[in-house]
Amino acid sequence: MSILTLSFTTVLVLIALSISKTQKIHLEKDIIIGVIRATLQLSLIGIVLTYIFKVDNWIITTVILLLMIFNASQIAAKRGGQIKDTKKTAYVSIFLGASITIAILVITGAISYSPSEVIPVSGMIVGNSMVALGLTFKQLNNNFKNKYQEVEIKLALGATEKTASIDLIRDAIRTGMQPSVDSMQTLGIVQLPGMMTGLILAGQSPVLAIRYQIMVTFMLISTVSIATFSGALITYKRYFNARKQLNRSMI
């Protein structure tokens, strides 16, 4: 695709702007800023990745991965509300999900630990973990706010903090994982995912593209489940004080 051809696609942005303007949605400024930022950010990352791919150094690759996880954890933590240490929890959870999944992919030979393979895969893994973990934090927060009396009754009857909170924890994990599960069920029927579409547009065989997409599907559900499970199990403890009582300041 040439630069000229790409510039013609700005017509699509004009459609969004016209709808926002005519329907008085007032998103014109946000759309313009978003388009400019996306263009600049993607152009910059394209230059950076070109250099990183040429260097092909595992240390640089690992540093990039850790930076991805750090940035994603900052965003996911915003959904935590008043929960303590959400940034740390988010980092640990996303790190666990990403590192375990990438390790399995490398060990099995699905990918090699080279920047041209690890960085794109990590972007998908970390991005999906970020969204799922944010949903988990938000749902867990809502569950404790709405069902704190239920938890207190169970505690009064002798239940441990985990036993009293287990239904809330499971619901939060389910909420975080549900979009990924729904996405799996519609693959090939409702949607043709990004990696598969990209490979086909690049001239690769549809069969090869499908194999890679199946791998991506498996790795995403893996990392999302690990991240949401870890995040929920670490976070629920923040709702209790040292005396094993609900911390009302968190509710």
C-alpha cells in the first residue's frame, strides 16, 4: 500500500466526523486527536521496530516486553478504584500470564524468541490481559460494594475470608474472561481476526493463516485466564483488615 493510497483512506475518518457533527455527539475533537496520535504513535513504533528487528537482541526484546507489561498494568489498575496496590497487582498478574504463555510458545517451537515474533505476539497477549484484568478489578469492586453484607454474614458464621468471598471472586474472573470466550466462539463465523487477515493480505496461504490464528486463540485464552485468576486472588485480600474483617473504607 502506497502513502497516497493510505491518505485516501482518511475519507473513512471524515465519515465518523460527519456523523459526530450532524448528530451532535461532540466527539469531533477526540476523533481528530485520536487519529493524529494513532498515526504518530504507529509511525514511531514502526521506526523503532525496524531497528529492533535488525539488532535482534534478546535483552532488548525482553526490555520491550517488560515495558509493555508496565504500561498495560498502569491502565488496568485504573479500573481498581480504591483498591490498594492495584498497579503492583496488575503488573504481577499480567507478567505471570504473559511470561507463562510466551514460555510455552517458545518451548513448544510455536515461535522463536526473536523480536520479530515475540513483540507482535506479546502485544496481543498483554493487550488482552490488560482489558480482561481491568474488567476483573471493576467487577470485584462492584461485587464487594453490592454484596458486603453477604460476606459479613459468612464471616460471622465462621467462614474464612476466601470462603466468604469465593462467589464474588469467581464472578469477577468470569467477567474478565467472558469477552475472550465469546470471541473464540465467533471466530471464522462472525469475524476474521487480525492476525489471520494480516497474513492473508500479505499473501500467505489461508491454511497457514488459520494455524497461526488458532495458536493466537489458544495463547490469548491462556494468558487472560492466568491474569484474571492471579489478579482476583491477590486483590480480594485487600478488602479485609488484619483482624479478618471487611475493610469498610474499601467499600
